[in-house]
Amino acid sequence: MVDVAAIDTQLFLFIQQFTGNTIIDFFFLTAAEILVLLVPAVLIYLWFESPESRKNSVFTFTATVSGI
């Protein structure tokens, strides 16, 4: 049987070992700041491009919100 808590702990410790690395920290902080602006811009673009794209925009928005 798989112990999900143990896998979760191992994954957390694996990710945590990379904290403090200035290159990785800079990359992910920059990506987070850019994506905050990029995702809404893409959704607006998809909304106004065509009726078919409007469906894609709604799907993308729903996926983004459910991912949060």
C-alpha cells in the first residue's frame, strides 16, 4: 500500500533542498510576476479573437481558477 504522507514529505524535502539558490529563486519569482500579467492577457485575447476562441477562453479560465 502506498503511504501518501511519506511521498508528500519526500517530495517536499526534495523541493526544499533547492531553496536559497539565487538562480532558481530569481527564475521562479520572475516567472510568477510575469504570469500574473500574461494569463489575463491571453484570456482577453482568446475572448475577442473569435466565437470558438471564446469557448477556449472560458475553458482556460475555469482550469486556471480550479488550479488555484
